[in-house]
Amino acid sequence: MEHPVNIKGVVKNMEWTNPHVFIFLDVKDESGNVEEWRVEGNSPNMLTRVGWRKEMINPGDALQVNGAQAKNGSKVMRLISLTLANGQKFDGQGFK
């Protein structure tokens, strides 16, 4: 969590399941190649408490996410915050 990264991508899929929500994003790298990132948020219960709804993220939606990338450099991230295309921002840990 000490080295946050910001990425923009298009939602490929979202898994609204316990114990954690997962968002799969297609993200273009510097060369224009598409890479799939797996973004892990907190539990659906915690996220619902701070305003998330299962229906708010759908395949094809553009998102900006802020989080901590896996230490091994893989395209996996622990979500800190998420911004929808309309500019609405949500906490990814379920805290206010």
C-alpha cells in the first residue's frame, strides 16, 4: 500500500462475491497493448455500507482506479478508491 498506482481501463467483468469484490479491467499500456488487471476491493457488505451497488459497474464501463499493485509486479491491485466515468468517487475498502 506504500506505492499506489493509478490506472484507467474498461471493465471486462466484475465478481460481486464474498470474501472480496473483484473487478477485471482491460488497460492499455504505454505501447497501446491491452493488459488485463485484477482489482480487489473489500467485501460486498463493507462496500455497500459506503454507497456501492452491484449494478453500478458493468462490462464496457470506463473506470479509474487507485490502489496498491502486487509486490511481484503482476497486474493485480488492492483497491484504494475508484472513480466512475461520471466523476463519482468511491472508497474501495469500505470505510468512510
